[in-house]
Amino acid sequence: MKLGYIHSNKEEQARVLQVLKMTSESVALEELGIGRIRDAFADKMFPGISTLQKHIKYFSLMPQLYRKATEKRYNRYNRYNHYNEVKAEIIRLEKIMTKNLYEGSTDKRGITGSDMINKNSNNYVKYDPAYIYNTGLQTFEILRSTQLYELIYSASEALHNAPKAIKSEDEDTNNDTGEKPNIFQFCTFPNVDYDFTQRCSLDLTAEDKAFIIDHILNAKECKNSLLRYIVDNPDFPIAETFEQIPASLLPADLAETQDLARRFADFMYMIHIRYNYIFSQYQDEELRTLFEEKLAEFRNSGTDIDKVLNAITISENSSKRFCKNVTERLFSNETQAGGALDQLIIKRERDVKKSRRKIENPAYTYNPKKRIHFYKLSYRWETVKIFADELRKDTTP
């Protein structure tokens, strides 16, 4: 997932790095350092989506929250230290929004910050809706700038210091011309005005739905993506799992990307089975049998690992080299206990995790009930599935 800073403040950059860690499907996945390959496939198929995101309604609510934040009159003598003041206003509005969503929604799962409602604390959540959804807002070209706090402050100044203008009733107040306050230059808004003093449901209104769909369909980064195809084809069946997506119903280019991503998921699942078998000090016989089954399937699958890896572009190549070297060991039958394949996996974990490695580290003990990354990559499909379901439901008045 591509993540953009909303301000160049060092504290915020540190928090962004924390969010990057959270967006991993599992910390354990990084035992072998293939997260960048996974994310590259996920970004190609589902741009703007994060596993932290829970409801698509936020892509309509957050722009309105930012518009509301421009209505506050900030300290005009604090122009060069306005960051904390704007941030505090956004969090104040997020708390109000969270409470109203919780009270107005039948299904209260996935409402960010709901655990903090009515608690006697000045703290909010560590990762607020702005952090969770801003990357998607930028990808979908709803937010057009990363300098969010600074521009909210500037828009507030323009709003409160500009001479009053008389507007006709039929004047469009939701366009993006340069004659509008600065807020309109970096953010677009749905044709709805959320009342931050009233209860609000997670159900989409017709305006919410039209706004979100329009942006996904027209965003440059969503072009030729599986996400765009699903949004543009509401009759396309939504599979329970990523590997069950009916590729035969997709255009050829999307079907190929999904197939290559599925093959990579199968490949890494097999390697993580072997990783756990090594971690068990070759005592978990169930894993030995399962690895042999998956190895036979892989050898007969016709998977071209070079073609899989060439489908995505990443900034470092060690993870690709690891995958290619593993494949060579698999096809040269170097799979005996403690052999070349196992040494490659052990070295890879040592290079990636260093002192925090689990294999050959007395600080860690293998637990067959808590195997490391014992599931297949899904590339954020669970989140996409929720969003697709929400977009396909009947809208509320």
C-alpha cells in the first residue's frame, strides 16, 4: 500500500511508519521479508485499500469532516505552529462522528474509535480515521494534497478573513474552481452535508454511493485495476476468498494478474509450511506431509516464478532473489532436512529479522497451535469484499 504523509512533521512521519507496520497482514509474514511483493500485487489489484479500513462510508464522511474543520477560527498569530491546533480540531470532530456513527448504526463493528466512547480520557485512538483512510482518499483523488493540516488552516483563514459575498440560490457551491476557498483546491466533497450533531448510519446514501463510485472509476491509479472492475460491474460475483475469484469472468489482463497473485500465494504458503517445519526442529510430522503434498502440486502447476515476479515492480530485489533461489532448490530436489532449501530459509530469516529471528533462537519455542503465517495471502480481499457488499446494498434516504 502506498502511504502519503499528511504533513511533513517528524512526529507524524514516525506515526506513518507505525501505520505501515500495521498494514501488514501479519507481522509474521516479515519473517521471510516478502511483504513488498505482497503489497505490490495488492496495490496493483486494489489500489487505495488497506486492511485497517473497515467501512467505505468513511470515504464520504472524511471530506465532510475536513470541510467542517475549516469552519473553526484558528489562532492567526500561530500560523507557523498551527499543526497541533488543526490536528486537535480534526480529532474533536472524529470523536463526535464516531459517537454518532455508533449510536446510529445497527452493525457497530469496524467503527474506528468506538471503544473510547464515554471513557473519561483525553486520549483517542492511536490510529484515527484520518490516518486509516487518507491514503485511499488520495488514491481515489478525493484528497488532492498531502499537506492537509496546512491547507485546512489556510482555508479557515480565507473563510474568516475574506469579504462577505452574496451568492445566488442556484450558484454551484461544490465545484473546484480557483474562486472558491483553498479547501476546494485540494479536496472534493459529496453532494451531501453531514450534520455532525446528529446520529449517522454506516449505510450509504445515494449521494455517498455516487460520489465514491465516481472517484474510483475515474482515479488514475485505479485504472485497469480489479477494484475498478468490481465497482464498475455490480453483477460480478464476489467470492468468499481471493483464490475463488472467478477469473474466467474477468478481462484477460485482470485475470492474468489475479492468477499470478494466486500462484504467488500458493508458493509462499508452501514455503511457510517448510519454515514452520524447520522451526519445529523437524518434529511436526503433519507439516512434513503437508509440505510434500504442496511441493508436488507446485511442481505440477506450471508456475513460472519469473513471470510471477516480473508482474510487479518493487524497489528492492532481495525478496525476488530469495523466491527464485527457493524455486531452484525445489526443482533440484534439495529438500532434505537441513539441506540447501532449509539453509536458504534459515539464512533469509536471519538476514531479515536478525536477533528477532525464531529459528535457532532459544528465546522462541515452536507451538503447533500458533504456527507462523499458516494461511494464504489474500491481498486485502477481505476489505474489498466488505466494500463491494456495502456498495451493492440498497441506499438509505
